[in-house]
Amino acid sequence: MVDAVRPISLPTIAPTRAIEGTPTRPDATSGTAAAGFGDAIGSALDAMSTADANAADAARAAATGDVASIGDYMIAATEAQLTTELTVAVRNRALEAFNDIMRMQI
């Protein structure tokens, strides 16, 4: 008999500052022990979007001279870069897995 697949929990990176007017999704892991894969991917994409928006705001502030600390800008830019790289890596692995499944003989 095959054991059940355990849910995937993705680490989230807290944004350096909140963006006003951005809708938030409810926490998928608070209510149930078995959060869906789609919810995990959706929340990771939301985190990537938030990090990208924070980096864009920090870049705009740095370009206009309104940045309080260059370190804040560098942290936001690096956070956005890392979350984008993680998202691309997960996408590539998912495509590889899909292609492997499609090549299997029945």
C-alpha cells in the first residue's frame, strides 16, 4: 500500500515593509494540516510579487534620493532576486517532472 503524500510547506520571507492596498490571501496552513499544493504555490507567487513590488519601490526611492538607507534597497533587491530564482527553479523542476511522467510507458 502506498503512503499518503505529506503536504509541502514553503518557507516565506517576510517583506521588509508592507505595501498599502495589496490584497492578502488567508494563511493556507492555519486551518488544515493538509494544505493543497495549489495554495502553497499561490502563496509563494504572492510572496514573490510582494518582494518584487518592494524592490521596485526601493529602487524608485533610491533613484529619487528618498532612500533612508542603501542597505534597505540592497536587501529588497536581493530578496526579489532570490524569490524570483526560487520560483523559476520550482517551475523548471515541475516541468521536468511532468515531462518525465508523460514519457512513461503505460
